[in-house]
Amino acid sequence: QVQLVESGGGLVQPGGSLRLSCAASGSGFSINVMGWYRQAPGKKRELVAVISSGGSTNYIDSAKGRFTISRDNAKNTVYLQMTSLEPEDTAVYYCYAHYVATGYWGQGTQVTVSS
């Protein structure tokens, strides 16, 4: 069983930055894929960015050039550095981990971009 604990959400003005962190525990070895999804009110949950244990990344188009996903395999921790935030980025952000053919989710952290 893998537990994911997110931190780093909050309120930020348009154009600002935030860094989300997600620490995984309970896995016996490195988690293959970790990533971030988000869900805005009234919308479906969508993939924001993912990263493999080897460092390969993939981003939603709206995040390219603004967000950077990274991970520390030794700590089983994934990060999402978000810059140039826009009101459209407002959502609950969920950490995701794929481990031994099972997907795990964090509890979510709220990101609000507003002036």
C-alpha cells in the first residue's frame, strides 16, 4: 500500500509561482510513474504532468513552458514547479503514483490563482 502526502498549495496572484510536493511512502522500491492531475469545479480530472523513474516527462499542452515536474527517487518524492500561473490553473491538484500495476492518489491540495 502506497500513501501519498501532498503539500504546497495555496492562494497566489496571477503571474505568481507555487511549488507542489508529494511524498510517497509504503513502497518497497522505486515507484515507476509519478505525476500530477488537477480537477477544477465542474470539470473532469485531467493530467497535468507525469515523470518516470528514469526522468522522462510529459505535460498537458497548457502546462508546457510554465510547469516543471521533477522527482527525487531516493525520497520517492515528486515536485511540480508552477510559474506564470493563470486563473485557469485554479483547481485541486492530486498526486498520482503507479506502483505494481496499481494507481494511488493523494488527498489533493487546493491551488487558487486570483487577484
